[in-house]
Amino acid sequence: MKKTGDEYFDNEEFRSILDTYEESVKSGHPLFMDADDLADIADYYHFTGMDQQAAETIDYALSLYPNATLPNVFKAREALTSGDIDTARECVEKIENTDDPEYHYMQAELLMAQNKVEDADTYLRQYFKTVPPDEYQDFVMDVANIYFDYGLNEKAYEWMMRSKGDGSNDFKELMARTLLGLGKYKDSERIFNELLDKNPYSKRYWNALANAQFMNEDFSGAVSSSEYAIAIDPEDPESILNKANGLYRLGNYEEAIRYYDRYGKVTASDEFSLLHKGSCYVNLGQQEKAAEVLREALKICPDDSRLLPQIYQELAFTYSALHELDTALYYIDQTRGLDCDHIDMLVLKGHILLENDHIHEAEEVFKNAIIRSDNDPSVILRIIVSLYDNKYVKASYTMFKKFFSMVVNDDYKEGYAYMALCCFDLGYTEEFLMYLRLAIDRNPHEARLVLAHLFPEDMPAKDYYNYMYQKLKK
């Protein structure tokens, strides 16, 4: 039986219980089993993506134990996941043992699901006063885990700080994941590396480390970590997808496509992997293949997916590059009723019109975007960059001069690298060096992103000015 990476699900005791249950189901005569064991089996099925088996197991558990805690908790959490608060509440009300901490956790979760986070926290803090001292650590961990599952990382961290920790791997892992959620990527990496020193064969730790490295823009490190996870389990979808995403961000598009395809073979392709695979083809200039993959992503994408606007956007870019303007504009228009940045979509529409030489129409759309954004500097900047991308370099330069003198203040950090690039292309050496220095000082990330192709590979942004000064002054 394949390892899951979860310590409890992979131990012999649980595997024995699972084997016994599955043999009984196969024979058509399910055994009379303990309610907690049946809930654990349902958790295992849910953890491994076998949702139908999980539902059947929990229904069987509830047929035997209609008022048992863990089966009702499982059912309640499933209901909350689908937004059915009434059903979740009914499940909680069926729980007979109201002294069980799980009952109180679910009362708090009902509040969280209704965005009553502070009410939930007050409830948990009041209940905390009744917890025996020898159970403090377990309680704190349980509460922190719940907050983490709801994406409330600050609350999770706050609760973990109520404990000094027990030095356990579980505590360290939750701390590392919480720090990752708080954007403290280096701290998260450090803890995952400590965990890997103790257990170098945990694909879960390797994947988590890859995620931390990816978020910290250490894409080479993320690829390397994902490779360790793949070596442990060559068919683990998360590891394969992590590697594909890292390769994508490194610009290794052909190899990334190979791993997106591999991901699709070990699990059903989803809109995320197909969107990025399509983007790989766009970056390789293979627009026909990109359109084919992106249409496939659109076909399987749920109507409520947060990625739907991105798929429409990428399709619009693709068909614009194929000079099929009407189709490109059709996909942009499909975003009107979606939850997305509609001003950003206006800028994109203007960009596509400009790319297809509809200059006056583009100008009107850009003006509309600026008015609707109330002269938002970030919107104006995207329009100026669109001019540059469409080879209106002098117009872009002229607009940048006005932008920096009239729109932004001295603390503004965006756009200087693009202005430097305009000056470079126009041969304005002194201005290029001036804006290069500003770009490095104010936004080295943007400087690397926009100007790296002008410098030796892997040169730090801080060295750009001296290198270019020496090169241009010779």
C-alpha cells in the first residue's frame, strides 16, 4: 500500500484497521467497528482524494453511532467546506458528549465559517480556562491547527505563542507552515530544514520546503527540493507540480511542459496546471498549441474558480498574438461578470487593440481605464509599459517623463527600470544611467525582472550600475 507521508496513516496499527475494514466491505459484510476508527478511515480516504469512499464510510459510522463525536465532526466539516452552515450545525447538535473538546472546536468553527472570527476566539479563550494544565499543549495545537486550516495565520501564530512548544515534529511543522502563511519564508525554510535533518525521507517536508523556497523566489531551490520528494515518490502529484512550477518560473518552459504533462498522467489535469502549461507555450511562441491547451483549461474550469479570469486573459493574449482580434476581444469581454480587476482588463483590452494597430480605439480604452481608476499611478504605469511593449518607445519615454514629474512622489518605487530600458533603447546614455541607479536603489526586484537581459547571468542587481557605467564609459 502506497505511503501517504502522514505518520499516523502510514503506521502499521492504522494499516491493519484499514485492511480489516476494506476486506469486510469487499466481502459485503461490514464489521461492527469503533466509531473513532471509522472516522479515521474516512479521514484517510479524504486525505488521499477518495471522497466517495470517505462519504460511504462516514455514513456507515453514523448508521451505527448517530450521536458519536468524530463521525458528526467529519460530516459537519464537510458541510462547512461546501458552505452549508445549517447542515453543519445540525451535525454538531447531534453530538452527545458535549464535554469532548471536538464539540467545542466545532462550535468555534461554525462561528469562523460565518466570519465571526473574534467571537470564535472569545469562545475558545473561555473554554481554554476549563482545560486541565496537562492538556494545555494539545489544546493549543488543536486550536492553532484549526486557525491555520481557515487561513487565519496570525491567529494560529498567536495561539502557538501561548505555548513554549514541546519540541515535537508536529509543533515544528505547524509553526513552519504558519510562518509560511505569514510571509516569513526564510524562517519557515529554516524549520523545514531542521525537520528534514531528522527525517530526510519525508516527501511532505520536502514539498513544504519547496513551497517556502518558491514563495521566497528561490526557484532553483524549489526545483531541487521537489526532486528529492519525487525521488521518494515518483508519482506524487504535489511534488511533480512543484517541480513544474519551479521550472516555469526559471523560464525552462520545455521542461516545465514535460512535468505538467507528467502531472496530468498521475492525476487528472486541473485548470491550474493547464493554465501554466498554456503559458509555457505562449512564452515559447507556440501560440496555436497555447490556444489548444488554454481552451482545454477553460472547458474543465469550474464557474467559481479564481483562475477563470486568468484563463480568459491568457486566451486573449494568445489570440491577439495570432492577430485574431475579434476572438481576443471576445475572451476579454467574458470577464465582465466575473470577480476580477475590471480596470486591469480594460488596460489589457487597450494593449490588445494597440498590438493589432487599432491605435485610436486603444487610446479611448486607456483613457477610460485612467478615469475609472481615478488616475491610479499603477494603472497609468501599466499603460506606459504597454506602449513600450508595443514598440512605441518614444511615446513611452515621453509619458514616463510626465508620470515621474506630475503623478508620483519621491517615495514611489515602480517604473524606474522600465524608464531605464526606454532610455537604453533610445540611446540616452546619461538618463539611462540615472534611471538605472534609481531602479536599483528603489526597487531592485523590478530592476532584475526588467533589466537582467542587459547584464551577465546571475549578476546581483546591486552590481548593475557599476558594470554598466564601466561598459558605457569605455
